[in-house]
Amino acid sequence: MTGHYAQVAFTPAVREHQRKHGSLRGYERMAAVPEVADAIGQDEAWFIGERDSFYMSTVSETGWPYIQHRGGPRGFLKVLDPHTLAFADFRGNKQYISRGNLDHDDRVALFLMDYAAKARMKIFGHARVVEAEQDPALMSALTLPGTTVPVERAIVITVEAFDWNCRQHIPELYPREEVLEAVGSLRDRVAELERENARLRARISDTGAQAPGASPVG
């Protein structure tokens, strides 16, 4: 966890619970840093670029949080610079809940998961909406090859703070494509071994039939 993430996340009520349970002192030292937005480093940029989905939370006008799953080709969430992320917002079910929430409150929280590696990254940021007609060049830069769904807008996120969570309790899951590829390789290897086994059996059978002194059974 970065010190600035602690500054954002540890509200007075949170710190009171930390005080009651004995963790306040350690976290206070962590948060004793200048209040400067975190910068996305090389490791964070690589992790973000490998994701094909994430969860994004916005804040509604009624104060309720709204969490939406966003998915796309690997790398669809792009790092534009150390303080800026962006992704193309494709046409969906036309509920526009996240879109409407951003008119009211630009704060977002992103949750990025790598279940196979049991790793997760959390990001606080401020999001702004760029409609397709406002910046065609940005839309083109965020649209990956092979995409056929129309891009309605881009969501550009200014990163405020991020945190790497511990691995505890994360289920170890693998993408379906990786599992199918691994199973396919195993099936190919089993088939190859079965063919080799059949060839060896045939060779042994032929050698036995041609051995000197061999006589028919009967």
C-alpha cells in the first residue's frame, strides 16, 4: 500500500477502528508522506496492460456505490502516462448508470484481478468522459484491432492512488482459453504416446514372429 492510498482510504472513522484494534500506529507512519498523487510505475503498467477485465465503482446521486464489470481484449485498459488511464466505452445495454454517476461525482475505484497469479490491484481516481465525436484520435488509439462494437466514448481516469492487496483468500482461477490450451496440449501428447506405444507393440510382435526356431502354436 502506498502512503497516499492510506491518506485517501483511512478516514477518521477508519482510523478510530484501527486505534481500537491496535493497528493505527503502523498505518499512521505509512500515511506520513506528502499528499501527492501516486504515479503508475513499470510493474503497475505491465499488470494493467495484461488485464482483460476489471471492476469499476462509481457513486450515485443517492450515495449508493455502483460496481460495474468492464471486459475486453487484453490491454484494453491503457496507461496513457504515469498518472492517466483510459479505456474505450462500447455500446452496451443502454442503462448508462456509470455514465450518469460520473456527471454527479467523478470519483471512481477500480479493482483489477489476476486470479491465476493471486494478485489484485486497487486504484482510486477521477474520471472524465470524452464522447466519440469530441476526440476521434483518442477513440482510435483506444480501439484495439478486431473490435467491431461501436465505441460511444472514452473514460479517462486521472490516478489518485493505488494499492496492491495481499494474496490471502484469493481463489486460484485460470482463464478458460488457457485451460483449453493446456488440456489440448495434454491430449495431443497422450495421442502421440499412444501412437508410439502402438508402433513399439507392432515392432515387438514382428520381431517375435521372425525369431529363429519359432514354431506355430498348436
